[in-house]
Amino acid sequence: MSASDDRSTRVRAAGRRTVATLAVGAVLGTAFLVTDRDRDARLEVSTSIVASDVQRVSAAYRTGGAFSRGDTLWFSDPEYAVDLGVTVQLMYYTADGVVAGVTNDDAGDAARDYVYVGTDGTVRELDLPGYVVPGTDAQADRLAYLTQRPGGWTVHVVEASTGRELATRPVEAPYTWAGWDLPPIGLSGDHVVIGVDRAQYVLDWRTGERVADVPGERLPSTGGGRALGGPLGARTYALGDSTELRSTTDLAARDETGGHPWASNELSPDGRFVLTVTTMVGLDEDGNVTEVQDGAGGDVVDRPVVHVTEVDTGRRITLPGHGRTYGWTPDGRLMRVDGTTVTTCDGATGECSQRSVPAGTGTIRLAGRYFGS
């Protein structure tokens, strides 16, 4: 082992011991973790991003997204890497970086902390409770999350890159459907979307005013000033007045009687496209897909496809895959990983391009999925 390899190993081990208390400052090319217990002790987190790369990294991130394996997070290109020294469990898009849920346990079983990782190589602690799942806006430097308070919840809107709290707003609405302590939350522009009972509560976080609900009791799927709602999340609505923009109801799978439709719909982070999946997957104990079935009838599907609908025009394409195949990039391209190959596809044309990431152990995780990938 070389001296540099030995130093990297020691730095990573130190990072794992202190993830629960990290506070972070950063400079281009090298990021430093500073523990709360000893402000003079600095733990190095390596990054390949230097000042001259920043504009290229930001542009690559918009079109190529972010993904990780183990401790390492890439912005689109394997040359643009940040090694956090702790396992990356979740990643959510903001305008120029990701909010990453990290853990000091490779299996992802330990308590989670959140950090902001910028496309300029900065890494900063976020003072979020580890049990929350934040909503982020891929078009802005913001995140939102909920905390409990007597009689309801408090919405917190935070500037992601600095951790500065921008607003807190009280919310009261009945919530029982998901079984979690806090309702799920989404964020787009001036609007926070909260998945409470019977409909999605929409709040203008700047004014504190409640605006028109989005129909449907569901996990918020938001982007570009829009949200999905209605049965199966098959309708796209404009946030603010809940004007219906597009429906994908006709794509739902149905059983032999023609009833019991089923589909899973997801809005792209920029709000331009809806991904519709009509199949379900079976998984083994390691999370690998073992079988794909029709979502309504249960028949095995040998060549599953997903549907992509452009909200403004209604134009549609199909791509090979199922519900575990694709993630998104911030600008609305579909992204998939096969081994060490990352593929991105244009949602309007279906044209795809590929790039490779270094071989290694562990699963590659895609950014932008609510519960990770």
C-alpha cells in the first residue's frame, strides 16, 4: 500500500467515526469535515472537482444527474466525484447539488444524517432530523421538511447549500393514510405539497397561505410548478390553482374484466414528463428483480416497457424497463444503470447516450427517488 492509499484509508475511517456530529466547511478540490467536539480537528473528504471544472460539472449534472456507490458520489461523469467517507444512502436534487442522506454503516442500517453536496465540490452539514424524508426542488436551492407540533406539523423551508432556514409555517390537516409519523412532502417553486388524508395540501411557503389542494391521497410527485394527483396519480396539475394539465389514465393496465386499473406514475423533476409504469416486480432478499408481472392481471411480462408522456403536448414514447429501471436527471432525462454503464434518455425523443463508471463493489444508487434506489 502506498503512503497516499494509507492516508485515504485513515481519513475514511475517521469520517465514519464522526458522521453523527459532523459540521462541514469546504474549498474547491478538498472538502473538510469539522467535528463539533473538537473544532480544530479536520477530517479530509476528497473530491476531484476543481475551480476550473465548476461550470462544466454544473451543466453535466443538469443533463446527467447524480449517482453513487458506497462512499462516492458522482455528478454525471466519473471524473466529477466526491468521496464523503461515509455511505451515501439517499440523494435528492436541488439546483446545483444534492441533499444526501448518509450513514456510517455500509448496510445502510444506522441512523441517517443529511449533508449538502454541491457541484462545486462543497460538502456541508444539514441540521435535519435523521428520520425525515425531505422534499427538494431540482430547479432551486431549497428543501422542505416537516416536524411535529401540538395539533399538527411545522413546515420548514431551508436553503440547501447553506442550511439557512427561509421560513417555518404551521399546518393542520388530518393524516392517517400512510402510517408514518409525518406525512410525505414535496416542494416546487413557492409551493409545498403535503400528502394528507383525502387530498394533497398545498401551501405557499412564502406567504403561509393555503392554496387549492391537489386531488388524491398519495405520495407527492412534484416538479416545475406541477404535481401529480387523482386516481393512480394519473393527472398532472398546476400548483397554485390545481388546473388539470394532462391525464395518463388511459395507459393503466386492466384485468380481464376491464376493471381494477393499475399504474404507477411519476413526474420528472422539471415537470415536463410523466413516467407511467404498468408492471410490478418481484425482488429477492438482496433487492434484485426476479420477475416482472402485469400490474392488474399478474401475468409474467417478458419484455416490459414504460411510457413517457410530455405534459405540454401529450406526445408519448415507450422505453424498455419496469418500475425499478429508471430514475431522472434534474432536467427531465431518464437515467438507468446496468452494471458499470449509465444510460440517459431524452424524454421527448427516446434517444439515449451511455457512459461508464469505474467497476467496484456495492450497488449504484440513483438520485431523485423518494426512498432511494
